Amino acid sequence: MKPSFYELNPWVKTLLVLIVLSALGGPSQAQTIRYVSTTGTATDPASATSWAASTTALQGAIDASNPGDQVWIAGGTYKQVIPLVLNTLLDTLNLPTEVLNLLNQDNGFRMKNGVAIYGGFTGQEARLDQRPTSSPSSTILSGDIIIPGGLVGPGLKSRHVIYNTGLDHTAVLDGVVITAGGGGANQLLVSLSTGLGGGICNLNSSPRFMNCLIQGNTGTQGGGVYNESSSPQFTNCTIQGNTISGPIAILSGAGGGMTNKSSSPVLTNCRIIDNASVVQGGGLYNDRSSPLLINCVISGNSANQGGGVASINYSSPRFVNSLIRDNSAGLVGAGIYDEASNLTMTNCTITANRGGTASAIFHGTGLQGLSPGPIWLTNCIIYNSGTFVFEPTAAHASYCLFGKRTNTDRYGFPIPPPQGTGNLILDEATDAYPFVSYFDATLIACSPAINAGDPNATTDTNGSTDLAGNPRLVDSAIDMGAYEFAGLGSAGGFPIRILQQPASGSAVTASSTVTATVGVSGSNPTYQWYKNDLNSPVSGQTSATLTLTNVQLSDEGVYFAVVTGCNALTSTSFFLNLELPIRYVKVGGTGYGSSWTDAAGDLQAMINKLGQHQVYVAGGRYTSSASPGSFIMRNGVAIYGGFNPDTPESSPANRASVNPLTNLPFSTTLTANLPSSTTTVITNPGNVLVNVITNRDLDHTAILDGFIITGGYANGSSGTNNLGGGLYNSNSNPRLLNCILRQNTAQGNGGGLYNTNSSPTLINCSVQANQALGNGGGLYNVNFSSPQLINCLLWGNTASLGKAIDNLNYSRPTLTNCISWNHDGPSAFLNEDGNSSLTASFCLIEPDATNYNGSNTLTGDPRFVNAAGGNFRLMAGSPAVNAGSPDAYTAASGPATDLAGQSRLSGGVIDLGPYEYQALPTPPIRYVRQNGTGDGTSWASAAGDLQSQVNAPGVTQVWVAAGTYTPGPDRTDHFSLKNGVSILGGFPPAGTPPLTDRNPASYTTILSGDIGQLGDNTDNSYQVVSNTNSGLDGTAVLEGFLITGGNGNSGGGGVRIENGSPRLVNCLLTGNRAYQGGGLYTAYSSLTLINCTLSGNTADYGGGIYTSRGTVVVINGLIRDNTATSDGGGYVHQQQWGHQPAQRNAQRQLGGPGRGAAQPGQQPQSGQQYCLCQWGSHYVRDQHQQPDLRHSHQLLPDRVNRYRLQLGLGQFDGQQLPLRQPAPFSAPGRLPGR
């Protein structure tokens, strides 16, 4: 026999007393109390103001009360008195009709706003807190009807015991039994509306009911309670044994205990038990309603659908700390039937419900086909309650316990249990029962539900007490289900719970001490730490904290703890490895990867090491140790292939060049089936259904450089294992450099490369001869994928559509400096929707290709050396030579070499495709860096002595990094130029910068004569740069330097040239001093200055320049703010017939003391062409003179003495005359001379 509500627990009685005492209290002076008893004698209910003067007319006492008044009811049964007025004989003769009309009215006791009605008194109390607290109450409100005069016999019932309209929460009913209502349900001419709410009917009302028993009522809907457009509150109430009955109940009867329509009632500490409905909702029925049930029990109810609860039409019921057990259904949803509604349950238990389909919960579309809303389960237990159905999607469940069963949908197809965080699955056939018994849903000791709830749960969201009145949170942990375990925590009490997992991993230095801690709760835990697997316990590590001292490479591995109590749990893994910037991999390696001699053999294991690092891979064949067999790149890890397996190089920059035809000597190949042992092979054994590389959630710090990806065979039947034969990217943006993807196959899309929500960057890569049985033979891009291909080759890929590239769903790849060829023209590119596109700039595309846009594209034959044989180098005369955009390549941080290891940029231009045309061998280059100690043959071994590198045999260029360089300790020491050698400054001070990174404006390279005491020029070099009787010609070049600190003893402080014709390009001569030519002195020479500035130099004659019997050609130059104590603040030209300075597009505001220009000797002639000269300069003859430009303040210096023309000088840009120049020169930044 099931326990009644009144027998459940003593806490309910205690709470009832507390509510009575605190919420209701005694009467105040302003209120009037009217007393009702079955023995009352007052005929006027308004005068019944004492027990002695009580009345039997309950409704009269209510009606006579005003807001703030109370009505006290003594024990006994109270029925409605309905007068029947018979005024005539005809009325008497029509007595049955009059009685029927009387019963068709919505009779019932009516509550009143502002009036509190209390039952259960003995008739002696003077204060409310003297009322007995026994349950049920002794006061019974009955649906039986009394008709004065006894004209009608017994058995007639009112439609409702309580009938309310238009009430608010100030109307209160406390401590009564409501029973025997529902006369409207069984009338002969019944309609659905006549049988609403046999016990209580609330229409547009929100009264409060406390400590009430609603029992033994009937109706067509809402046998116990019917709420429509109402929000009543029920506290400590029991709704028991109510039914749906009547002639039409079989059609639409619902809600044996309670029906809610467009209502939001709140039930707290209530019991809905042993009610029955013919159709839906034996206990509770919701239609477009949002009830909230806190600490409630729904048990023993029955219906065809939703024995415990039924919700339809977008209802949103919420349950907290509630129990739904032992309900039954004839068809579906014994516990809960949820049709097209939202269900939220927190700390609830659903158990022991039986009958029909989905006896625990049915959540779906129902018969009307309306879309179901979400279902949210948190900290709940669904166990021993049959199956459940969630349609069309699974529930959102977290920290819930489910009994393992074979769950199916309504059509019999199996469905998995809900997925989510912290959920537990118990096998009901083999695992221990989590409850005390079938009839008691409290938790047993060691139940897995103990402390297994959401660790972030609070009493604000989960309530302060559980269903039994015990504290909801114990030691800040919460249990699953409606009951919190109240055991003492002794042995066999609380199960083990891991509250704090060890850190995921640590990268440390050698000899460090490492600790990892697991935090647990539960009774008497024991610990054992293991390394790598359960066969390797760590000696002495039997506490919650793992401690490893003096760690070495042999300690690297995976550690975890097994914690044992009344249950056993295994912690997550703790990864330990040493911090090594580089890991080394070699075929057959058995070491830890700390060096080539200690090389590891497992490439994937080295990739997986913690922290940012590089992996160097020697030639050979490798198989991934990852599951399911694909290699997996990682963020922060750069993987470099192509190292010599016999004598491995020390860095990627030193790797041997790869022959593009044979891929030898030491290319690194990732493949599924390639027998060569001289290449580095990453392989999947056999024709397995995986990609060669699979990447997820990567950014641009994941790098693959120097690999061939071939032989991929993605041939699965579903999912992603038939996509991306060579490489599969999901939500990933890695960088691939110097890679070849060839001869990979995908059963679906993306033979070479498949991208979904991914935008990788490919530079110097070749995608060739891949195949997709679907679309996108080379690349397939979907879901906002926009890869960048720079200097890449697409050749000979095949597919159903989009042989080279296929794009779908906002995918917009870009090609720059690329070649696409041999894809049957129109089939090369495909955009599957209007939101996708392909942009090609500076590319060579096969002539008939369509579906792309861009600029600077070519369509001619690329003239490969031997495409059929796999040699895609460019031949002489190829239209791809010098047709690219170097800016795009440098902006993408492209490497200094092409796919074959040759110099990528030649002469400041770039070819299309991955191979740069190499007409001549790369000229010998020497490298100089401030404080360098090497031999100058590379940046890694840069020299510090500039002059020694200029003098080295066979040198054609000297690259000088930013810094300050002095010629030597003696004042007579100086730098010298050399024929055939270009000395180039302006390289970044660190790294291995290519020529394209050179920028003199950003990386200042200084040649200084300040060799002694800083700030004291008396001990400076006589000249910073000097060549006398050298015979220099135009192949001697000094470019990109700041020359300063020279203090000449005669002619030339910065630069002195005699008998030579070198070139100075992009140079700044400043802060130099001499007797003649503070900045520059030339004699019997023909010097060319291009993009040069002479400013702030000092001399007696020619502060900027002094020329003697020679020619100085100034192109795009600036001479300003130099000083001469005598003549020629800007320059002095000592003239002979046939020798004259030439200036084209120059700016000369000569400035400083002394005459602006002086030309002593023969008749002065100076060739100025399109020049701007300072007002007042003497002895100047200006060809194409424009007098309106001759002003003294038309140049404005910026903070670093770079001069710009003022606004309004647009006419200054005249036609530049043709100049005969030596070999082309590089001018990264023009000075403002034109």
C-alpha cells in the first residue's frame, strides 16, 4: 500500500507550522474575524464575530468580509446552500426543470480578494497559532448541495467546490479538505465546459492555497483543479484521488489531478498522487502553460498518454527537486508525455513508471505534428523506468544518471541515451541499484549519483533543501536526483569523485621537479599512479600528488592515477616532456628526439610534445601512430622535412636542394604506398580509409615545410573518411610551404586537399595529378573556406566537376603568382553557388578556364621542362618568368627559396609557380652583421669585418645588416669600394633575411668614422670611404648606407674618390667635415649619386660636395643645409672645359654660410635639368629653367631630415630626360628629387 501524503515525512508537518506561524500570524487590530461552525446560531453572518456567535453560512461570512478580514472555520463538513424559489403553482409543477437549471450554474464556494480563509479549528482558539496542525484538516468543503425545504433528495452535487473568477494573490484558502465536487461531469446534457475543475476552478484568477487536501473530485478536465489564464500558488497541498469522468471524458478528458490552460501555477512541497485521466495527464495536464513545481511528488497517476504529466501546444513546465514515480500509461509516456513543448528538469528523479511506449519520457511531435521544443535535464536520474523517446533530436542532458536500455523511437529504430557533460550510464541488468528500494528513491551509500551533480550548482538554482527537507548542498557538492544522500560518510558511504583532475601536461627543463595532483571526495580513497599504461605503476607514488624529481628524457610519458574506494576511478592523463626547441626524427630511431644521434622513430609522438617547437624529419618512410592512421599537425609546431638521413643538416636553411623530377636527394614524402627508401615517407599501411594528414582547429602557427604528400586513399563510405585524400582540414588555417600534393584519391570530394571552414596558406606548393570521384580534384573548399595559394602549381587533377578547384557555401580562395594547367579548360574551376568565388591575380591560367576573376592573368603555354615526366621547372622564354607580384609573396612571408631550394626573388622580380627560373648561378654573396664572428658565408656565420668581405675573392655582393661599422682603429683607416662588388646595407639585424626584406629606411646601416672618443671628432677617421687611384667603374656600388663622422685632413670627410666612377645609391652623407668637400670629394672622377642626400656636412670649400676636374651626376638627389666657411655651402666645382656636374630631378637648397654654388677657374657651366635651386645661388645656368620654382622655402624637412616639396608644386614634375646608366639598380625608397 502506498503511503498517503500525510504519512510521507514529519518535515512537511513542521513546515506547515512554520508557514502558519510566520506567514499568517495572529489578527491585527484593523481586521475583523468572522467565525463559522456547524453549530453556529447567528442568522446574520456579518455579526458572527466570535465562536459563541458563529454562523453556519460560510459563503455569507466570506461575502460579509472586507479586504484584510479573516474567516475562521471550525471542524466539520460544509455544503453549499442553494435556495430554490417556487413562487407559483407552475413553479412547483416544474420542479425537476428548476432543479436542473440550478445544477447547470457554476455553483461553488467563492473566495474573495483580501480575505484569508482558515480551516481546521476546534472552535475554542483565540489566536491563529493555536489551530491544530494535524493533517488532514478537520474542515471539509463538500460539493454536495443543500436545498432548503428538503424538496430535493440527497446526491446532487455542485459543478465545483471552489469557483473563482478575477482573483489575485490576496485571496487565501488555508487548511481545508476540498472533496465531492464535479456535478457537471455526469450531467446528461453535458458539454466539455460544464465539467471543468470539480474541486477548484480558477478563471483569470491567482489565489493562494496552503495546507489543503483536494481529494475525490471529478470533472471533464481538471478533476481536482482547473486553471485557465490563471497563476495560483499551491503550498503544502495534496491533490489525490481525483478523476476524469462523464459521457465525453473519453474524447478529451485530461488532467485528473490538475489541468492548466494558458496558466502558470506554482506548486511547492505538493503531492499529486493517485489521480486518473481517460486520455492525457493522469496527474498533471498542461496546454500552452508554464507551471513550476518545486519539491513535489507525482506518483500513482494513470492515463493513456502521460500517466504522470502531459504537456502539449508549446507548454514549458519546469520541475525542481521533484519525484515522478510509479505512474502508468496505456499508450505512451507513463512518466511524462511532452508533445511540442519545452521541458526543464533540475534534480529530479524519474523511476518505476510503467506501461506503453517510452514509459520514462516521451518528447516529440505528437499526433498534431507540431515541432517539439528543447528538453533540458540537469542533475536528474532516469532509472528503472523503461525506455524514453526524444524526437527529433536528443535531449540536452548534463550531470544526469541514466539506466542503460535499448531505447527506440516511435518507429522502433534504436536511439542513444542523451549526450552531454558529466552524464553516467548504469547497466540496469548488472550494476548495483542506486536507490534504497523500489519504493524508496533515496540514494544508498556508494550510489554513483552521490556528489555527481553539476559542480557549479547553487541553492539559487537548485533550492536550499531536497525533496525530504535535507540540505541540498553538502560540502559544496550536489547529488543527482531529488534526494541528497544523508549518510555519515563512513567506509562504504560516499563514492569516490574526482573533483580536480591533474593538469593536462607540462613541458619542463631537465633536472626539474614535477608534481601533478588529483583532488577527490569520497570515503577512504587510496591512490596509485601509473606511467603510460596499467602495467607500469610508478614506484612509491601512492598519494594524491605525483612527485618526480630530477626529471630526464627517460621520464617523458603519460601519467595517470587510479583512485579506489567503494568504487574506482581513473584520472585524466598528465603529459610530461622536456622543453626542447627542436625534436629530431629518423627512420628506425629509438631515442627521445633530443638530437640527430638521439633521434626518435615516431614522428607523431614528436609532433605531440607539449609547447611550441620544431620537428626535423630525415629522409625515410614513416607510419602515423595516431588513430585512425592519419598524421595530425599541431598549433605551435613547425615540421620540416628533407634532411639528409646519413649526415643530417643543422637547420632547414641548410637542407639540400631537391631535384623536382626525382625528388632526391632527401625529399620528405607523406604517402600511403611509396616504396622508395631515399625519401621521407609518411604512410598509412595498406589501402586504409583515411587521409594522409587530418587537421582540426589549427591556426597559422601549425607549419608543414618540405614534404611530398602522396598516395592518400580516402575511400570510406560516409562521414569524413571519403574526403580529402591527401589532406583534410576542418576549422584549420595551417601553413604549407615547399610541399607537393600528388596522386592522392578521394571517393568523395577533394582529391588533394579538402577544406571545411578552413583557410590554409600554401606557398611554393604543387598540387598535381590528384583525383576525386566527386568534385574538386585538386582542392575542395566548403563552408566559408578561403585558402590562399601563392606561387603554387595546379596541374593535371581530375574530378567530376571542378577538376582543379571546387567552391561551395561562401568559399572564396585566392590564387597569386600561380599556374593552373591541364584541367580540360572549362572544367578547371567550379563555384557551386552564387556566394562562392575564385580570384586569380598575376596567374597563368589555361585558356578555356572560366569561373574566376582577377587581374594580370596570362593564358599562354607555361613551357615546363618536362611536365609529363614530372619536371615543372620553367624553360627559357616561358611567359611565367618575371610575371609575378613580388609584393604579394613578401607580404605572405614567403621563404627565400623556391620549391627546388633555389633563390626565390631574382633582380627584384618573381616568376609564376613554385619554381623560379634560374638562368645563371646565384652570385656569391657574403654576409656581415655587427659583432659577427663567422666567415661571412651565410647569415648564420656572418662576419663582423666589412672590408674583409668586400676583399674576399669571387664576391659579387656583400649584404650588411643594420648596425654601426667603423673602418679601423687608426685615423688613416677607411672603407674601400671594389669593382664588381655591390655593398648593400639595410638588412634586418637578426634572422636570415632575404633580399626582399631589405629596407634601408627601416634598418639603418651606418658607416662611421667615429673610431675614438664618442662625441670628440678630433680623433675620427680622415675619410669614412676612400678610393684613390683605384680605377673604379660603375660596377663598384655602395647602396643603402648612412655615412657620417669623417673628419678629413684635406679633401673629403665622408667619401673621397679619385680616378674612379663608382655609384652611390640610397645613401645619406651627414655630419662629416673636411677642408674641401665635407660630405664628398672627387677628383678626376665621374661619380654617380642616385637617390642620395648630402645634408649637415661642413668644409672651408664645398660643404656638401667638392669636385675637381671631373663630373658628378646627381639623380633624384637632395643637397641642403651644408656649411662652407668660404665658398660653396652646397658644392664647389673646380671647372675645366668638358667637365661639369650634371643634375637631373634634383633638389638643391644649398643653405649655410658661403655662396650657394661656386665654380672657380674657367667659364662656369653647370648642367641642371629639371632641378629646384635655392634663390640667390650664384653662377648657375639652368637648362629648362622655371623661375617660378626658385624660392628659398619650398622644401620642408621632417623629423629625420627627409625633405618634401610644399603643396602647390604640382608643375614641378617635368619630363625626365633619358639618362645613360650602368646596370639596373635597386631603389626601395625614392628621395623626393622629382
